Amino acid sequence: MNLAPPPLPSDDKRWKIVNGTMRRHGFARHALIETLHTVQSSFGFLDDVAIRFVAQSLHVPLSQAFGVATFYNHFSLKPAGKHTCTICLGTACYIKGADRLMAEAEKRLKIKAGHTTPDGNISLMTARCVGACGRAPVILEDSELLGLVEPGVMLEQLERWAAHD
Amino acid sequence: MTSEELLQIAEEANADREASDFEVNVCVALGCLSQHSDKLKDTLTAEAAAASPRTGKRCHVRGTGCMGLCAAGPLVRVGSAADAGAQTLYAGVREGDVKALIESLGGKPVERLTAHLDQYFRGQIPIVLENSGYIDPEKIDEYIGRDGYQALIKALTEMSPQTVIEQISKSGLRGRGGGGYPTGLKWSTVAKAVGAQKYVICNADEGDPGAFMDRSVLESDPQRVIEGMAIAGYAVGASKGYIYVRAEYPLAVTRMTSSLRDARRRGLLGNNICGTTFAFDIEIRLGAGAFVCGEETALIASIEGLRGQPRPRPPYPAVSGLWGSPTLINNVETFANVAPIIRKGAEWYASIGTEKSKGTKVFALTGKITNTGLVEIPMGMPLREIIFGIGGGVPNGRKFKAVQTGGPSGGCIPEEHLDLPISYEALIDVGSMMGSGGMIVMDDTSCMVNVARFFMEFCMTESCGKCIPCRAGTAQMYQLLTKICDGKASHADLDLLIDLCDVVKNTSLCGLGMTAPNPVLSTLRYFKHEYMEHIDHQHCRAGVCACGSKPLSELSQAEVPA
Amino acid sequence: MSAPVDVKTLVIDGVNVSGSAGQTVLEVARENNISIPTLCHLDGLSEVGACRMCLVEVKNSPKLFPSCVLKVEEGMEVTTASDRLKHYRQTILELFFAERNHICSVCVANGHCELQSTAQSQGLTHVRLPYRNPKLDVDASHERFVLDHNRCILCTRCVRVCAEIEGAHVWDIMGRGIDSMLIADLHQPWGESSCTRCGKCVQVCPTGALSEKSKFGAEHPKHPEFLPYLNMMREGQ
Ligand SMILES: Cc1cc2nc3c(=O)[nH]c(=O)nc-3n(C[C@H](O)[C@H](O)[C@H](O)COP(=O)(O)O)c2cc1C
Ligand code: FES
Ligand code: FES
């Protein structure tokens, strides 16, 4: 086994941030999830290059790293759209009609939850409770939280995003 | 830090507080923050500063944690700084109200903004939430000003680890993460376990979708959790702690990170805490979106950087946990109860609650209910009082149908059991469970088969996939429930569903699979007629399901379900 | 005379037996010719307790325990066969059959499959559950072996033998729940992975998921029993 750390995949500065996380944890194997978090937040998604780099740096088998990356919902292997509409489908939101919001959003965007419009503009995602159940139903427009959402309000935002293409 | 130094900080903090004539507390926890209460706070600060020279009064504007009633936000509590108990709570405060609000200080409250919520607070006993909404969660000194860290110092300087555990045992505190395991017993098992290194883990994964007690505690009173963990570390002989927080709670993570730093700076974490030989420090680990990671062995796997899959127990984490070392895992709310118990004594705590369920429990009251938000009630309070008293009942003139507790592991409790006094045992007796504290009220617009299907879908997508009954069993049950909702199922399908419930419950590897059938079993127990209506008449009385809701009047009289 | 402290006596199916501390109920049962069905267990590999076939009843506990991980204890009373256990085992087997696409007559492992033989020994005669029949890939990119996901029961024996014995850790599981899938390296074709071509995974696979190319049915016996010897040899070194 090659024990020397692999070179950074490119001179993109973000790899230095990723490397920093691993260094802070002494390149220990158990830093895998923490490091994948750094990749996810720096790059927005995990591709093969990133997983391979992290796995080799931490001496984690490739298949194990891939297994971890695909186990957790928070990590995505594909880049998200320019905007993300996240609809909470936790129990409190569901009882307050989040399924209707989802149906409306799917109809408007012509995509299923978990997908991105073909033009790469809007991703439609689901969450399992963001902890704002007191204001259910809740959606996240990019990272801004909106409570007591009526379908109309959500659709207006989707229109605005679509128009700003 | 000694207890004298601590008292001095507390005195300074309180003197600081009372140096102002008035205070304006603005909730900046997630619920109100989503209504831009941070900007509101800035406006209030500017307005108060502008008014000060004119009135000659000093007014302190503070950002606080959750005040409970999230749906009525943004919430602001104002009044005399010397008497926090007599302050006025305002709901739905907007930028435009700021002037009137500041002007009213010292005079009559602004009537149109006043939240008339006596009913909401009646019967609540804040212990876990006692500081929530009263202190700035980012200021450790404000926590110390409200008796913070006295318990830790008392434990370290006046009590042996053994006495600490005895106090916790005597208090009758049980795990607030769902199972209700006696906390003192767990602590003493870890204390007795042999191992050079031991760990304390705080389970802040809060996976129950529809519950936010733990988030609120982490955001509103983070030092409380740190103090509880440190006391636990002392009691069981651990020097290292982890807080496992779900990634969906970024604000809680930020607050916790800065709070840990403050505690270290004050010498309340690190080496030689309070001049003793006790050393303890805490690190944060982020979850990554997996409900099953709330299960303790899966959580440990996740901290170790692996797929969050549970493993068979025994051995229990208390004996062999993180990296094979004895590990204490408790829930956020469990840890939040520790400091008050040590400070005020086990007898005081045990005097609250029922015979077997002591103290208070925080619930997240949501769904079809007038007052949604957080409530902390003594164990033993009847469900009816929580829902129709504190919660204000079902809005829009609709009829109460069921209350769901225990999340995806729990069940739906119908009207006939509403007089049930809340306790771990009583909830299990009626086919639900305490769970972490989600309490979701449903009215007659909810279809109970559909609700069972919703939870089954949740369990199916959250199953880790390791053991076959949970992996394939939840998928099969989900298909059967869909068939029933669609009005395409036969009686044989229902029998098969009931059989699968039994098999999955008894053969699954971890709690997720073992409890996944509960929502089906409890709705079958109380709402079997709704299942039969879907199967025999393709009828959904709530009008939710795809089979439609042929109005009952169109069914021939003989067909009308009882 | 000093009694050896680490001997535990217990009762399995009414028979008095003894084992040493640290042994599992499964090991002790098998030493005493009491058979308990297993799928994910394999002598020589670590235990995962995932297939639930080996569940047994323990007196005074409402819970069932996987005997492959349950350690023997003094005075324990274990039941390995009852109507209840039989029903659970049969239903679990049904769940396996219906999860993917197990049609024995057209499977390379027909006659040498542990899922098939376990179903027979447990008296399973038909499957009540609808087959899910997901459309899954067959990976034939390897020059010697084939991976057919349709026949995989996710027992992870291949994952463990590759990681624990061969030391290569080529295999792992991706995704979760019903979407879990066996992968090589970064979800690559097997033929393009870092596979050492040792073939151990094929030998330990209980079904037709991993097979040798060009062998079929009767030509395709597997020899999972090589592991304990291998381990013994290693320890002897
Ligand atoms: C599927 C599953 C999910 C769980 N999720 C949580 C959770 O989100 N938070 C929590 O504190 N406990 C959760 N638990 C319970 C924990 O396994 C554990 O019992 C608890 O953290 C112990 O703390 P306590 O004794 O203070 O309750 C979960 C259990 C299961 C089986
Ligand atoms: S259920 Fe949607 S925020 Fe909790
Ligand atoms: S052999 Fe014990 S669970 Fe599979």
C-alpha cells in the first residue's frame, strides 16, 4: 500500500480546505465523515475524484468511502441546481399539507423530488424535519426558512427563480 | 474556577442585568428567526438607544432562545429588568410595532400585541426550559447568573462520583431519548465498567420528524447541556465527550461550538476543572442525515466514520461502545435535567411526576392544534389537559381524531384515551410510547391508514438495510399499505400485513425495525374501521387517499360501515 | 480441585451442554449436533447478525437473540426450534426470495445454493409475498467471474472475506435500506476494480450472486469451508 498522501487533485484552493480538515484529525480513518462534510460544503457535491482523494489520504478502502458517501442523505454525488427548494416532509409538516406543496412543486417544475430541472436551475429536495415544526408546513428556499407556507407563496418564488434564468 | 469565583461572575452578571431599567428580550431561535427576528432585534436596539436620552431610562435589548410558542412568532418579552417574572409577552411583533413597543416601556403594555396565553402557561413547570427565553444563549455569564455551573462545582468539590450517581438514581430520572431507561442505573454500569478510557456521548440526533425539543435546548441553553455532560463525565470516570448533532441543525451547531469555547475559556472544560484533578473536554460530531444514527450503536459507528448501521446488543455501549470503550450515551434533554437535580437535590426532582415517571417532559406540540410550540409539563398530566388546555384544542371548528406520540416508533392515541396521565408505562399500554417528545395532533381531515403509510414510508427510506426483516419487510408493508390506500387491497392483504408486523417487530436487529410496525398496529387497534372502509368500500372518510371518498350517502345502507 | 472458571453450562433444546466463555450459542449448539439455520454467518469471518435466520429464544426474555453473536452464559436456557421460530424463519426466507429475483430453476447456483437449501430444510413451500423484481444489472466485466445483483441477499460475506482474509476490501455496500447494493471500489465494473482475482468471494457467496464464468449448476460447487483452515494455517505461522 502506498502510504504517502496523494497529491491534491488540482490547484483548486478548496482542496486545501479539505486537506485542513483531515490534518486537524491527524489523517485518522474516523475523520471520513467530517472530511466528506467539508467536501460537500466546499464543492456542493462529492464526485469520484473527491472520494478517491479523501479515501486515499485517510487510508480508507475506496468501496468503504463510497459506501459511507451514499449512506447519508446529506451527501450528494451530483451538483445541485442554481437554486434549491427543499420541502419538509416531516410528520408535523405532512399533517399540515406538505404533500400538497410537493405535488404542486413537482407539477410546476415537471421533475420528481430529488431531481434538478434539465437546465440546472432549480433542484427540488425533501427534508425530514428541520426542527421548525411549530411553523409547519415549512420549506427552505435556498437556505432561507419559510414557515406556514401556502402553495401560492412557494409557486411565486419558483416563478421568480425560473424567470431569472 | 472556585465556587467563590463563580458566585462573583454570577453577581456581576446580575448587577449588569439590573443596571438597566427595562429589558427587551427577542427570541432569535429558529422559529422566530425564520421571521427575521434578528433584524427586528437590531431595530429594537436602535430604537431603544434613541429613546434613552429622552426618557432617562436604560433599556437592554437581548437576543434569547426559544420562548415556546413558535407559531405566534416573532415573540418579544419586555418589562422591568429586575423582575423577569412580571414581563409582558408580545406575539407577532413586526418592524412597524417597534416604536410603540419601546414607548410603552414603564407604562401600559401595547394591548394589540399582547399574547393572552395564560392558558398556555398554566400547569407548565419549566426545569429543562427554565433559562430558555430568559438568557442570551451565547453569553456564558448570563447562564452563570442563573445558577449555572453551581451543580458542576458542587459535584466536583463536595460529592464523590458515587454520590452523584446516587442522587441521579434517587431522582428517578429516566432517559428522555425514548426508551426511558433509568439514567442512574446506566451511569453506574458505565462507572463500574473496566476501561482506561471512557466516553460520554450526547445524542442530539433528534430524528423524530416533527419534534424539536433537543434543537431548542441546544440553541437556547447550550451551557446547560455541557454542564450535564461534564457532571456525567465526572460520575462515570470519562475524560472525553462527544455531542452528535444532526446536520439539519446548523444554528445549534454554531451555538454549541462557541459555547464550548466559552466554557473552556472559563476553565469549566479542559484540565484541572475548578482546581480539581478532573479533566473533561467535548467535541462536536455532525450527523449527515440518517434517522437510524439516533440508535446508539449506529451513532457510535457514525462517530467512528462508518456507515451508520447498528450492531446486535449485547454488548451494550456501557460496556463496549465507542472504539470498544465503555460509553455513556444520553439524550440532550436527559443531560439538561442533570444540573438542576444536583443543585436542588434528588428529593425535589422526585416530588414531581408519577410513581415511576419522575420530573417533567418537554413536548413539541404540533399539527392541528391552536397553540403549536414547546411545552414542559410534569409527568402525570392527562393528555387532554395538554391538548385542550395548554394547546387550546383543535382549530377551525374541526373534530379531534388522534394524537401521535413517539414518532415513527410510536402510535396514534384516540379520544377515548385522552384522560390518560402521561407516563412511560401508560403510553406503552395504549400502544404508543413516550419517544423523544413529538406530539402531533390530528383532526378529522387526516386518514389514519394514510398516516400509517406515511410512517412506513419513513421507516422504509430510513432503514439502514443491514437486516432483512427491516430492509425488505418495511418495503413489503409499505406496498400493502399503498394498496389499501388505493382501495385495491383484499382481506388477505390485510392479514399478510398483520403477519408482517409481527415478524418485523420480533426479528429485526435494532429498534428501528422492532418499532416500525407500531404506527400500523396502533391505527389498526383504534381505527380498524378506516382500514375496512378502504378495503370493502374504496372509501376514505377523510378524503385523502387515492381511492377517493365516495360520500357515505352514496353507499347503500347495508354497506355503511359502523 | 480448581474448577476451570471459564466453562459455562447451559441448556439448549432441553439438552445439557457446556461451552467456554466467549463462545457463541451457535458454536456450542453445532458442537452438540443441534442445527440452527444460518446465512450471513460463516466460520472464519466476523459476525454481523444480519440475516436473522439463527434467532433463538432465551428463557425469561421476550426478545429473540441471534445465536451467531449471543455469547453463552451460565444457566442459560435456549430454544432453537419452536412453531414461532419456524414461522419467523419461513417468513424471513420469503422476504429474501421476494426482495429481488430468485428463480432457482434458472440460477447458476441451482443445487448449490444456501438460500435454496435453507428454504427446503425450513419447509418453505411457497412465497406469499409479491416478488419485487427490481431490474438489476449483471456485471460480467471480470474475465473470470460474474456478479448478478438479482441473486444477491446482501449477507456481506464477500465484503468480509475480501476485507478480513484477503485484505483487499474491494467490496462494500452502497446506499441503504431496500436500495442497498454491493459495489466494487467506487461503484466500478468488477473487471476494472482493484480485485486481486483470488476468487474467495465467489467461494463464500451463498447464492448465485457471485459465480465463476462458464460454470453452471452441478459444475458449480462452492467451498466456503476453506476459511477456518486458512485461519488456522495463519495462526500457526
Ligand atoms: C431508530 C432509533 C432512533 C433513535 N433516535 C434517537 C434520537 O434521535 N435521539 C435520542 O436521544 N435517542 C434516540 N434513540 C434512542 C437511543 O438509541 C438511546 O436509547 C438514547 O439516546 C439513550 O439516551 P437516554 O437514556 O438519555 O434516553 C433512537 C433509537 C432508535 C432505535
Ligand atoms: S416536521 Fe417539518 S419542520 Fe419538523
Ligand atoms: S447467521 Fe446469525 S444473523 Fe445471520
